[in-house]
Amino acid sequence: MEEFNIKTPNLVEGISDLKRQEILDYFNRTFELDTKLYETLQVEDAFYMRADPLRHPLIFYYGHTSCFFVNKLVLAGLLPSHINPEFESMFAIGVDEMSWDDLNEKNYNWPSVDEVRFYRKTVQKTVAQLIKDLPLQLPINWENPFWPIIMGIEHQNIHIETSSVLIRQLPVDKLQNGIFNEVYKEDNEIPTNELLPIKGGEISLGKSHQHYLYGWDLEYGNHKETIEDFKVAKYLVSNAEFYEFIKDNGYHTEQWWTEEGWSWKNYKQAEHPQFWVKESNSYKLRLMTQVVPMKWSFPAEINYLEAKAFCNWKSAKTSKKLRLPTEAEWYKLVNHCKIKDADQWNVAPGNINLEHYTSSCPVNKFSFGDFFDVMGNVWQWTETPITGYAGFKVHPLYDDFSTPTFDGKHNLIKGGSWISTGNEATLHARYAFRRHFYQHAGFRYVESEQEPEIRVDSYVTDEEVAISCEQNYGANYLGIEKLPLQLNEILKKHIANPSTKNLLDLNCNTGRLAFEAAQNFKQVTAIDASARFIQPAIELQKNGLLRYVVKDEGDLQVFKDVLLNNLRLEKPINPVLFMQDDAMKLKERYKDFDAIVAFNLLEELQNPQLLLNEIHKRIRKDGIFILGSSYQWNKAITPKENWLGGFKKDGEPVKSIETIQHILSSQFTLVEKPFDLKYLTRKSSRDFDVIISEVSIWKKK
């Protein structure tokens, strides 16, 4: 697998011309590996099968990684325009089990495999040329134009692995081995697991923004923990060791399972791990593209809920206090074993980076001193829900990579698997999945009297999102009513008989207007480009509770709790459909609305004129379009040539409303003279921004 040995590059040190070639090589090797992955699908109909009911068919992921490159590079201003706007909408969103993901097949008319294959080739050629032409200056940091290119490559590495898990769930008669034929064939003698001591002490987690390897936003920052002395299993739990749990009726004994785990077990009617295949009274093992005789010495590949049940069972059987390791304890193990980061390997020290096998292998194959498989073979579940370190901040080009998972429902996996490449194979890698999800993931257990530190950000701490929460759900300040309530009054004034009508709220932010309007409208669809902002609305809708933190003064904070029942809504609200989508590339199904609100959206778009040119296609005859904008044009978001106004042309000032009227008047009639709407943004207890947006109301001809 030498041609697919993919290490993430050093982004700080080197010579620019050599670094450019290294990045180009890294891009092409990753892209080709992604291409080879899908060549394991022997028949085209496999692309359209749902391997997992909580995920899209594989045709989505086949297009998604290329679409990601284009969307991020356009957003960064590195590509002048989209390559295929239809694809770059269809393949953009829907990769995790989030409540705003749209997995309804009725809403998708998937293209042919050949069409997507051609699109992928076009994207590969486009990005390769950009790498060749773009000025390169080291170091490559968050502000460097090469950063979104590396981001796209690392994003593709992630999906190589997650798509391989989906392929592993397809019928084997739909697959061929392709490049994944270097499976480990033998079943070694099964080792007896044992617990070995690790010295405790303080440990620092996180890395600085000056680190020389690419990182996702949640890898940066700093967190310190003090760990007591503990013991760690020498090996990952093997299939043989896990089988003892099965034989002891583990899947039918509720006391070993958490409430969440038992609910999942009953829902799935699980009797054994996902990748075990039961035949009569014996088991076989499903590898990526084939079923083989059971490999008892291979690691048990399970989800967190099964791993936790096993630990509870084994604790009772051994009278030891066993559990999964925390993230900090895993790093203590890494430090104990003196493991080097990926860039310092000559040969991968474990079954990782596709350097050894295209499957997992026996748990006693790769040693790290006294321990085995500290990195590689399969990911290792931890007790730690994912959250940010102190100093966490999002990257503006991918603002919802991490924060939607900061919900206490996604647990960290550490160490990588046999197919983990790029950033995934680095020591700072932080990835998390829902506890019931399957990856190429197993576990080892620890013995400790210390209760794990479980940090869950139940309060929204993302500053920008918290400010939006306060603007939506906080108190009125300085005698000025909250913006969403003012907008709702405009809706009431201009929309007759709303109980029979459908409303689209574009740029819904954290959702207050949608909740208010849903008292009156038959149906409200609320869309925002960022999952960061939708998440609080979803939490409020689902649980009736939203918590967020806003700044008081200095380092002091104010913790806010919002109850849906306390919003003084006059009557029960109708259901609101919250969705994530790009207003410039809305999916075809968003149409036939009786009313559309787009407030402070234009200034967040790369090309606002595109929205204005197309919005009439989304609204019915005589429908009302309510548009508001502060016209705070920002060249970093909207190139100056795309501004609607705020500049001089032929020596005369051009106002944005003039351009808006010119564009919309062909399809709409202006209902009344545009007017100003004043509202506040609270930045701290004594710091407010007063903003005035101009509102124009239009009726579809």
C-alpha cells in the first residue's frame, strides 16, 4: 500500500517550492485513495443503497468530498465561481445524524455515477491547478490561503474512513476487494489480557495555533487534568475476550447496560457486534469487502454502548472497578509508551495509515513497549464526551465542524485505525461519534478508583451563537424590543390568513422568529447556513430548554436558561422544520411558499444578487417577500464587485436599496416605502450595538 501511505505535511518548516509539490502530492494521493475506495463497489446500484438507515446512500459521499473542496474554496475567495451549483447544494450537507439532516430519499434525484465521476475529475483538476498557481508563503496557518486546501484534503481523509465503514455494511455480493486485499489472514494465538500500571500526575491537553501540523478547531486550546495512578489493559479487547460477555448472556442482562444502551439494544435487537455474522451456532467476521472465518484474536469492533456494558459486566465478574479510559488517561498511556507523532515515523509503529494491512489484525501484533495497539488497528472508545478546550474558537470557513457535537451525546475515539490517514493518524486528532454508531472502533479498559471528569457544554459558550441567543431570547434593553418580535409584528400586518399559509425564514439564526411565527402559520421552514446557530433552536424545540452564557464584565459571565413554555407564546406552536442549507444554492424542494423572510442575509452572502435574481422561484403568486439588511458589506465575505451598493459609479453614489429595487421589480411589486428597523445586539452587560436595518416588503406579481 506504499502508494497510499499518506502523512499530513509539516505546514511550518520547508522551502516554498518543495512544500507546494508536497501538498500537490498529498492532495493527489488522498484523492486517488478516495477514488479507489469506491472501486470496491462492484455494481452501480450499490451506490444508491442505504448501508445505514441513519446515513445517505454512498452516491452522496462519492460527491460530497469534491463538493466540499469547491464550496470552501469559493467561500475563501480562491475559486471565482461554483463548478456545478446543483451538485454543490445536493452533496453539501447531511453526513451526521443531526435532526436537521434530510435523509428523505423523496427529496433527492441522485445523478448517475458517471456524472459524479466526471464532476470529481473536474474538481481534482481544478484544485490541482490552484495548488500549482496559488502563491505559497510559509507558515501555513489559519489565515493562509493554503489552509482551506489542506482542510479539504483532511476532510477527504475523514470520509475515506467513514465511507469504508458504510461499504463494510453493504452486501458482499455487491463488492470486490479492489485495493483492499491486504487483509491479515491468520488468527494468532489468543493472548490473555492483563492490567499494567500507569503513573498518574498532571497532564496538559491541546495544542497551540503555531503547531506545525494541520488541526481541526477542537484540537487547539489548553486543558489540564490531574490523573491518579491507574492500570490499563495490555491489549485491546479481542473478539475472544468479548465472546465471554456474550456467552454469559450479556446482551440479555439489563443490569450491565446504561439506560441509553439498553434502549439501543432493544431497538436494534442486538445479539452480538455489528460485524459478527452468526451461522447456526458459530460466528464469522465481516471485513470490509468479505466475510471470513471468525478471527478471535482480532479486536472486538463495537460501539460505545456495548463497550460500556462489557466493562460493567467485567467489573462485577472480577470485583475490580473497570471502565473505559478518559481522553486524558489515553494521553498518559501515549506518554508512558513514548509514542512519536506521525511526521516522525519512518514506518508506522502500528496498524495505521494503510502501511501494513487493509483490515484489523491480532491484538498482540504491534507492541508499544509493554502495551499493544496504543495507536492503530481500531479506534478506541473513551468515557469523554467531545467538547472544546479552553480557548476553543471555530474556524470561519468551517464554523460547524465541531460545535454540533458538543451535546454530551458524542464520545471521543482515540488512536486511529488501520485506514486512518492524514490528520486522523496524528496524536492530537480528536474525533467523536454518537455512542450507538459503528466505526472501525474497539476498546481497552482501565482500572481506577478515580471518577472520570465528564465535561459537557450543556450551556452554549460559542460567543457569536450566545450573542444570537440573547438577541432572540434575552430581555429587551434600552426600551428597544427584540428583533424577532418586531419582525413577527411585520408578518402579522402583511400576511392575511396565515393559518393556511407556509413561511420560509431564511437566515433563521437561533430560531425565535420561527417559533413566534409558528403560532400563526400552517407551516414554518427555518433555514440557516450554519449548524452552530440551528443547534440551540433544535435543543429548545426538542427538550423545551436552552442554556447559554453571555458576557457580564471582564471575566464574569451570566448563565441564561430559556424554557420554551416561558416565552409567553399565546397558543401552542405548530411544528417548525429547521434545516441547514446555503441560501445561494437552496435545494429545489424549497418552493411554493406564501411568505419569505430574509433578514440580514444579503450581507452574509458571497453574491447577494444571485439570491435576489432567484427568490421569485421560491414564492407563490401574490406571496410576500420581506427583505431586511443593514448593508454592512464586508469584502472578506462579499467581494466588492458583488456589493449591491455603498460605492460610487460614474461619480454618483449607489445605494443598496436602488439595486434591490431594480432587481426585484421585474417579479415583485413594492408594497410600501422601505423603512428602518432599529434593534440591539448585546455584547456585554454595558456594551450594546445599535443597528438599523432597512426593510422592504414585496408582493409577487
